Amino acid sequence: MAKRRKVGNLLALALLALLAPGNPMHPYQMANLLRRTGKEQDIDIKWGSLYTVVANLEKHGFIEATGSDREGRRPERTSYAITADGRAELTDWLRELVAVPEPEQRKLSAALSVLGVLSPDEVTTLLAERLRALDGDIAARRAVLEQSGPVPRVFLIEAEYALAMREAETAWVRSLLTEITEGTLSGVAEWRDYHETGEQPAEWARLLAEEETPRD
């Protein structure tokens, strides 16, 4: 069963992941980078709640203010950095999302979008754990269908659909696990190097480099 999080909004997961490399950001930078990297496609982001989520993360000690600045006539902006508690929350939350299947698939999409926070070796362990859980769930769903007796299929199609989705997820997760294990996943070498050296690969830095356009 999933843990109850002090800040359970998946936007919080994305913000903690943005701050994980150790570079303080102000909320405008966070929003800009989330948009540029397409995170709203993986996470149901309500942009109006961003400052509330930032405030809640600070309230619970997951991030802390590091300073503020003002440019021209624009409002003063406070920058935030992740704390030790924030790193612990991020990794614990991400491990849970990767390893434990849940009915809400959006959560897995959110976890996959920031998967680089964890090392490739840990991800393979978590994916293997997820596969075991999925296999058990599939077996249970098949058993229910087999024991349904003479019930017309029209009353069982939602159960068949749920089973088909679980089977498709299992096939995809198994394929991803194989690619990471065999080193054939594009970018896995840089991903591994990042966790071994603690330094962000130059290619990643270029991809994520912020090109902020000032707004009045």
C-alpha cells in the first residue's frame, strides 16, 4: 500500500527532482524547465498550484530558501534548494512508484519522467520487484475470470480490459528491464556515469540548459 505523503501532489515529485542535482531555482525557473521538458504530459500539473506546492515543500522541510533577487521592475524571486529530508523523500517516493503497481497509471508516468534520480542498478531491482507484483496480480485477475462460470462476457469486459492493460504493462516493463540490464537503452551509459561520478553529463546539461525568456 502506498504511503501517505506530507506533500502528495505529483508536482512536488517533479520539483524535488529538478532540485536534486543541487542547483537552487526560483519557482519561475522551475515552471519554465518543467514546460520545456514536457513534464505536463507525464504529470497532471495545475500551474496555479505551483507556488502552493513550493510553500508546502518548504513547510515540511523538503526544500529551503537560499536567497532572493530582483530584476528590473519584476517581483522579487526567492530561490530554493533541496534539503537532506527532501532527498530522502524524493528517493523513497520514487522507489515506491517504480516498484509498487497502482491502479492510477499516471503515477508510474510521473516516476518514469524523473527516473534518472535513481541509479540504473537500483531501477533494475525495483522493476524486477514490480514485475513480481504484476505477475501475481495478473494471475489473480485470470483466476477471477476463469471462475466466473457461465456469466456472459458482456458483464466481464471491464475485467478483461484491466487484465489486458496489466499484461501490456508487464511486457513493456520486462522489455525496459532487459534494455537497462544489457546496456542497450539509449543514454544508459551517461545515466550510470552520473551516479558513479556525481557529475551531470555534458550532454544532459546542454539538453536541460535553461533559456529563460524574461516576462514583464
